[in-house]
Amino acid sequence: ALREAEAELIAERFEQLAEAGAAFGSMALLMFSTKSAAPYLAALRRRGIPCAVSGGSDFFTLPEVGVMTALLRVLELPDDDKPLLELLASPLFDLPDGDLLALRLVARHELRNPAPDDIRPRVSLWDALCYQAGRLPFSAQDPLLRAHGLLSHALGQLGCQPLHQTVWQLVEDSGWLEELRRGGAQGVAAAANIQRFCDLLAQLERREGPSAVKAGEYFAGMREAALAGAAKGRPGRMAGKGANAVQVMTIHASKGLEFPIVAVAQYERNAGSAAKAQAAALTEGGQRYLLLPLKADGRGEAGVRAAAAEEGLQAESLAAATGAVAFSGFGWQQSALEEQQEQERLLYVALTRARELLIMVSSDKSCASTGALQEGGLAARVVGALFGSLPEGDGTMLLGNGTPVAWHMRPVPWADSQAAPAEDDDGLSVLPPAAREHALVRPREHRPLRRSLQAQQRRIGSYSALAAAAHGQEPAAPATPAGGHTVSAVGSAFHLVAQWAALQPHPSQLAGSPALESRLAAASQRYGLDDDGSQRLRAAVGEWLASPRCAGLA
């Protein structure tokens, strides 16, 4: 529970710093090995903090993960041409270039304008796919018909079954998994990665609910951060410059880098992983000795000669030690001393990566009981070397160059903490299945009532109708002159942004956030709003976010 408590403390501090205006991309979490990063990643993600393991697993950069991410984006919004084109050209559907070109031509020439009752300013690639599939003769082998059928069925299943089941069923029915499994070791590994992707999606659903929007945004963000880091060769160099995510990396990988905010945890190497004593040449009392590990005893003259050759020595010039066991013990002490010095160097590197704020979590029993670092401990040795003395409690310390540093010491309240669920380095927290108290019965027959998300969106309702019902007695505001756009386009854009905002944890706090600005820009572009229309959209969304009705959604 101690590691989980440390992780919660760091995640809470990062969240406080972000609320104060710091960017997640300016933060880094350093540790000896990312193999022990699971509780820290889980704590960050439980608070909705984006994070990426730099120099760790490259799961989110894999091609098959890119295909699955594009699939989620299509299920989120079929009218988005970019992920749909990526998906149709991927190994999942493998549409020939001729079919893709035909879809483009259909969208541009045969379906230039939307239907009269369609509020969208233009037709999409999905419209062209539906149109083309409707006029082609049926053929189970036609890749275009197969892609349209599988996607239409998956869209119809949204809200009727868990999202990860819908995604897995589509991939399995497409035949791609079977093809991968027949493709040797590399194909089997890719199929396993797809299974893992669906497992991660299931974990996200258990925590956030079956939302294609949230799932698409999460996995797209993770892939974007991973690709941004991989493009630089050293993912850590992207901190603060690329994706806005906390960088989790080893202390070794952080050498030569600096971050405004750094947290250091689990900086001590496990005793079991320390390097064992190796053959070494030592000098004592003017006599040169060849030190061998205890297990080397009994190797005979050949073993001694081989070890001597590795050290560049002649076996004949070496004298036998009278106390072999004692001398070997001295060698182990030498090895332990070298290991201690290496850990001190690593911790010094970690502590000097921070430019503005350093957070160090130390498993120090003396600090927990006395409020001071344990004298002689690793943290005390390195911190003492930095400040010249050991800090106690809160106050101001001076670095060796005279720079004043504010120091705050806080105990980790770990005694009452609950163990966090385990997770993979780049996965989501693995949650235990909830106890089932009621039997769940699958409906005997289900017929989806929609072919696409647009039909469902049109049935959700009108914000104008809600406003008329809620404020029918209020005087109407002066009408704003219409610009080159239509009133319905502004209302549709407002509807799209408000739907997204309603799904966020605290909608009323979104005003002025980068996420909201991005959504406003995307909605304006999608519905072809001019500057006046964009301003009206921004004003309408701002008023809605400040309304009591929106505050009640939190």
C-alpha cells in the first residue's frame, strides 16, 4: 500500500499544479525502472491526467493499434473523413485504391450537396460509402460491401452492448484476426496486441462508461503522445514541446534533460537486482591479487588463467590469497560500495533535472517518525551534498551556488490507503469484476432503428425546444442579424459542442479551456460558420456553460 499511497500523493500534487496553470507536458516522473510504474500510471489516469511512458513500451505506436484507434474514431463520428479513409485503406478492410478513388469521386460529383433536410454543409465519405454500397450488386467478397456492412452493424450496436464487444466482433467478423493468426509469429503477436487493445478498452469502459467519444479521444491521445515521442528517438525530449502529457521515464533516460516540474520516486535499485561481484584485480600490501566470485572456486588453473586474461594479467605473476573466503567477502564489499556510489550519482541526476519544482518521495522510516531524513541513508547523503546540511521541516535552504530554495517536508499518509489495482506499463488499471446480484437477460431479438449516428443525433431533441419550454415567459432578446450562415447551422454547431460538454466531468468549468476552444473551432469548420457565426456560437456556449442547468450536470 505504500507505493500506491506515494502514487496518489504525486498524482494529487500534479493535479493541483495543473489547476494552478501548469501544463502536464512540463511535468515528469522519474524512477529507477518503469517496470514498477504501474501504481503511478494508475493514480494519474484515475484523475484523468494524460501520461506516457518514455523509453518504455511502444504499444501505442504499433500499426495494428493505429487501425483500432481509427476504428474507434469512426464509431465516434462516421462523418470524419480522415479516420474513415485510414480505416478503409488499412488491413482491416483493405479497400483497393480504385474503390477509394471512386468514393472520393462520388462524394465530390454525385453527392455534391446534402439532402434538403440535412443540416450538414457537405456530404462525407461515409455518405459516399452508403450510397455506393446501395447501388452495387450483392457480393460477400466485395471489400466495399463488406466494409459498409460491418461498420453499419457496429454503429447499430452502439448502446446495445459494451463497446469493446462491438469492436472485437467487427474485427473478428472481418477475417483480419484469422489472417494475422496464419501469418506466423509476427501475425500472432499483432493479433495478441489487438486482444490487448480490446482488454484496455473494456477497462476504460468499466471506469468511464461505454462512450465511443471518450474512448476515441483517450486512445487517440495516447497514440499521438507515443508517436510524438518515437519521432524524436528519445521520447523524453518531447516534454513540454509536443503532446501535453506527463512524461514517465527512467532516471537514466532523463540524463541531459530538464523539466519545469519533476517528481522522483522509487529511485533505489532493488537489492536483488544489484550487480554481483565479478572477477577483479586488487592490490593489498604491495601484492596483486586476482579476486574471483565464490562460485568460481574449483574451476581450476584454466579458470584462473581465463579470468587473469580478462584483466590483462599473467597468471604466473599472481599470488594465492591465504584467506580466499575473507578476500572474496572484501570483494563483495567493494561491489556494494560501487553500487552505492552509482545510486548516489543516479539520484543526484534525478534531483537536478528540475528547473522550478522538485517533488521527492522517499521511503524513509526515520523521516516518518522523527520528521528528518535518516542520517547515512541514500536520500540524506545526496540531499545533504546538494544543500550542505540536512533540511528539517519547512524552510529555505541554499544550494551550493547560493540559490535559495523553499523546502517543504510532508509525510505520506499510507497506513489507511487501499491497494490500487495492478496494470501494465502502458495499459489501464485492471479492475476486479463487480459482484452480480441480478441476472442479466439478452433480448430475444434486436433490430437497430438507425443506420448511422446522424439519424440518432436528429432524434435527440432540439435545444431551441428546451429553451422555449424553460423560458417561455421571459422576454425575447433582440434578434441578431443573420450572416452568410444559417441559423440552423449555428444551432447544430451549438448542439454538437453542448453534447460533448455534457459528457465531461465538470461542464461548467470548461469556459476558456483549450479543449473547449478546439471543439468550438471544429464545430465552426464542420458547419461552415463565418466569423459572425463563430462568435454567436461562442457566446451561446458560454451562456449555457454559465447557466444553472449546466451546473446541475456535474
